[in-house]
Amino acid sequence: MLVEINDKIISTELFSEEFVCDLSKCKGACCVEGDGGAPLKESERVLIKKNLDKIKPFMNKKGIDTIEKKGFYYEDEEDLPATQLVNKKECVFVYFNKDNNHAMCSIEHAYKEGAISFNKPISCHLYPIRTKDFNEFTAINYERWNICSPACELGASLKLPVYKFLKEPLTRAYGEDFYKELEKVDAELKNQEK
């Protein structure tokens, strides 16, 4: 089922499915697995390019070497920018935490340390939500991936819907008013179930 808020078409799975990232179990696999890099908005590509020297101190050597050879992004099959991959595997911006070997984001780390003023790409921040921009609207969907089954289990145990888990990135992407509308839709859907 779908709901519409302004120019956004939203899957009701954002309200019905439960999800909370469980890094202790998945170890950041979404930054390593998959068939491509993280989708980048053009504005993000520009920001990363401008701040690459500030991000590099937070990166690992393999990522830096790959960027020096191939650049930090490539254009995907739809001619849209995506983060470059190291050996067709992890994102160039991945580093592995020394304490637990979890895949972490060097852009996010640089942001949290105050080295840059922007967080990781919104496509990463929103995951497991995937968005697609069309001429008239933006589609907002929940993406299932077997590596995220621990997150589904943790979300179910905490009874936390996808959209609530992703309050920060949803607000970052679309604003507080949009998030308040999501809360209203959630309440309406719960009323319909009664």
C-alpha cells in the first residue's frame, strides 16, 4: 500500500515494518556488500570533492589508494554518481574499527569529529529506505536485504517502525513538517487497524 504526502509517494512498510541497526551482528555489512557504491546527490558529490583532504585522515589506505587511481565516485548505469568501491567490494570511505572490526564511514567520522560540516551521504543515512526521484514525485520505499535480518529482529523486539528509527535522516532529507506528517499517517493507519 502507498500513501502520499505532498510530492512524496511512501510505502506503508515504513510504518508496518520494524527495524533498528544491530552493528554488533551485521558489522556494517551494508557498506561492504552489494553491487554498487552509495548513490550520491550532485550536491554531495560537490561537497565531498571540496572536503576530500579533510576526510582522508579518517580513511584507510586502501580507500585513499583507490581514490588516487579511480577518483572517489563513478557514474552508475543511470549516469548518476555513486561512491567508488575498493576491489568491487567496500565503499572507498569505509574504514574498519580497530576494536571490533566493524565497517564504519570515514565521512561520518569526519563530521562527528568536526572536521567537516556535513554527514555521510543521505542514501546511506536513510538506509533501509531507498528513494527514487521522478519528474513529478519522489518514491520512498523500504528495501529488504538478508544482511539486515538482525536489524529486523532487533526492531521487532523494540517494536520500532522503520520511519521512527530513521527520524534523524528523514528530517534531514525532507524537514520536520514532513516527519510530523509521517507521524499523522502512522496514527491514521493504527486507527484503521482497530
